[in-house]
Amino acid sequence: MPQRLRDQRRDNASARPLETHYNLALLNVESRFELPRMVQALQTRGYGSLCFYGPPGSGKTALAPHLAEQMGRPLALRQAGDLASKFIDETEQNMAAMFAEAERAALLDEADSILQDRRGAQRTYEATEIKEMLQNTERHKGVFICTTNLFDCIDRAALRRFTFKIRFKTLAREQRHAMFVSEALGGQAERLSPELQHRMDLLDQLCLGDFAAVQRQAGILGGGFDALEFLEQLEAEHRIKPEVRESRSVGFMQ
């Protein structure tokens, strides 16, 4: 892809508004340190690296611009595909360019292909690219964030380079309720009936991205969903998740 089109795609991606209300309390994360403490440390030191991992739609990418804003830094967004090139050495050059501006917070989204375990590398240049990324991560004087849906496939040496590793999980029960009240009930918690609560309780694999998907559907269709329609669409999103389909298949076989 020509560099001009890559830059335009990144600009469009960073400018696209969130479909749902952003709320740090609705992130279900697991880490050895609380998020506010990590943000404070990054603000004080001015540098550090973070690996966000977890299922798609769990809020990994959305947290990066929030952290950059809290630190008062612009965010340079890159997709792994933006760095990859079929030409020798160009991938490494793209990596170097991403890290060049130390005053920025750099986000490498969907970094699975770049940081994959070197033991599975098929070609010499793949291992070289991973090594280059690790060296850049160590030398970088700013804030570097990468996101991945495939944490178990990340190179072990790469994991050691990240100062903080944060696991993003599906929404907890109370978070699902709070999100539904915010997005489907106009913030009116008294409208969350026992029946709605019960049906929401069954959707234990819901993520923030599922609520965003339903909001996009409503926007494209030209009108908002009422509470029941919104819930039905959430249930439809939940049914197609691999974890849900696999669970049902096992239950059927039993």
C-alpha cells in the first residue's frame, strides 16, 4: 500500500468517533498494578512500554488514546499491516520510523504478526523483524503500547520487554448492566427490569465492542433501538462468538 494511503487510513482511524460512551470504570482489566498508578508512573518517567492483550472488542485500542491524553502526548497509531513490507529491510525501516518521535505515544495495534514467537518463524527475515522490534522497544524513550488478541503466540523475549502487561477481559455482570443502562436505557437505571437483567446475565462473553457494534447498526439503519431491540441485537452478537459456539457444540455432544 502506498505510504500516502497508509497515512490517510491512520488519520481516518484516529479521527473516527467512539460509538459508545467511554468510561474507564467499564474496562475489566487484570494487572499487578492499578491503571491510575501506571498512568501516573508513565507521566512522571515519560517513558515505558505496555502490552494490552485479551479478546477482540474488550477495549484495548480505545484505552491507548485515553492514556496518551492523560499524559498530554499525541498518539501515533500504527497497524501491524502498516509496517509489513514485501521489500527487504523496508519493514525494519517502518518500525524505526514509528519509534522515531520519542515525544509521541506510539500504539501498534494488532501486533500479533510482528511479535509472533520466533520459534514458529518460517523465514530468516521474520526472525530478523522480531529482533528489530525488540531492540526498538528497548531503546525507545517514549511510551510504546501494543495490542494483541493472541497473547499465547507472542515471543517470550518480547513479553519481557514490556514494562506492564495488562489483560483485558469480557465485561463483568455489573459492567454489562451499567453499559446497557448507559447505551440502551438513556442512563435511566430504574428502567432495567428483572427480565432485562436476567437476559443480560446470560451474556457472559459480551465486550465493549459488542455494544459499539449494535450502536453502529442503529446508526446505519437511521434510528435508535428500543431496549428490547437493543438486547436482541446484543444476544445475536453474543451467539456468534467462537467461545459461545464451541460451548454449545460441546453441550450438544454431551
